[in-house]
Amino acid sequence: MMHTPQTEAIGETIDAYYRAICFPPGGKPDWETLKRLFHPAARFLPIDQKTADQASVLDLHGYFQRFHAANEATQRYARGFFEREIERQVTVHQAMAHVWSMYEACHTPADEAPFSRGVCSMQLIYWEQRWVIISLFWQGTTDLTVSIERAPLEQC
């Protein structure tokens, strides 16, 4: 991927997202930073990990509620939660960008092995002089061999 000021700014937004959702044992995500990273009309579409054929559509409040409920149910607030990005692909056209982001999740940065991996499809818009996330579509898995596949481009 060619690095330009535009892709660097998009990268800063994605990096800030990952920093904000991570927290040490006994901590919480940085909700205020997350609010600033998303467009007010942002949509969140998690794919059900068990059935892989159902997606919910959430607004920012619903995303925060789902994140909180999942962390309460799994006791991650007590154990910590860290997602680290392991691959990124960025495509930009004028005021819109698409990011494929592959991640792995651990309880602490020192963990040798992740407990899950996943792929996020993030759409960003250049709004109010900055890049913000307008949609976040993701699917997590406990299959640690997951990767981003590229389909060949067919000509018309």
C-alpha cells in the first residue's frame, strides 16, 4: 500500500480505535475517544460468531451496550482486553475510504497467543476536517487461521 498523507490520517483513526477499545484488567474502554472517532450516524454490524449468517445493525449507543454486555458476560473487565491489528488494507476515493482490518484479541499485551481473531470492514468519511468511521462491520472467530482473501477483479 502506498502511504500518502490521506492514508496516514486514516491509519491514525484506525490506530486510535484499537487503542480506545483496549483496557487492562480492571479497566474500561475509552468511551469518550470512541465517540470522537465515529460519525454521529455511524452504524455497527456484528456478524453472529456461532451462526455466521445473522448480523445486527446497531447505532453508537447500541454498540456501546453490546460491547459492555459482552465484556460483563465474559469477565473481560476483570481480565483485560487487547485487540491488536495484524493486517490492514486501505482503499480511498475522495472523501470516502474502506479499510479491511484483521485483528487478534488477547487479555493482556504480553499474552503469547490470542483467544480470537477477526476481520473488520470499516468505512470512513472525511467529515469536519477529519476522517471518522461511519460503519464498522466485523466477524470474530476462534479459528486462529483466519485471513483476508482477495478475489480476482473481473473485467466487464
